Amino acid sequence: MSRFILFTIILILSSCNQDKTMDIDMSDEDVVAILQDVHLANSILLKYRIYERDSVSQILRLQIAEIHNISVEGIDYVMEQIQLSPAKYLALEKKTVENLKSMKDSLKLSLVVKAER
């Protein structure tokens, strides 16, 4: 019995360390753009009451899909695929966060310039 448990643990740990190949037909830039919109949508959802979030989430997901010419199921598939490769996922997530910070800084700068006028 203990050999079975040890074998199972070793099998699980060895499979966790392997990056699987992503099976998506999109450039990294397109994936980052989708991730940016998903992050923005999640932050928008926090502004709503809990009982409103489900409906608003569905609307936002449809809008993201329309913007990127992909189905909602396609977005789910992309999200599943990028999580199969932790190293790739972290690289895409890092680029996404950098882009969002740049957008935030740009917005702050434009608000300061308008306030000075």
C-alpha cells in the first residue's frame, strides 16, 4: 500500500513539472491583448454588487470575444491552453501586467496635463 502511495506521489510530482505544448493559433501579442481585457473586466466586476456580477461578467466576456473576433468558448480555450505551460503563462502574464501599468501611467499623465491647462 505504501509503495502505491509513493508511486502516485512521484507520478503526480513528475507530471506537474512538465510544460505541455500550447495548442493555439494566436500570436503572443494577441493572447496578451485578451489577458489585458480579462484583467480589466475582472477589475470592473469588483465595482458591482455580488448578485450583479454574474450578469455583468457574461456581458463583458461577450464584449471581449467580439473585440478580439473570437468566441467566448475560444477565450476559455486560450486560457486553458496557456495554463498548460507555466513558464509561458508567467511570461505572458508579465507582459500583460507591464502593458496595464503602462496604460495606467499614460492615463495618469494625460489627466495631469489636462488639469494643468
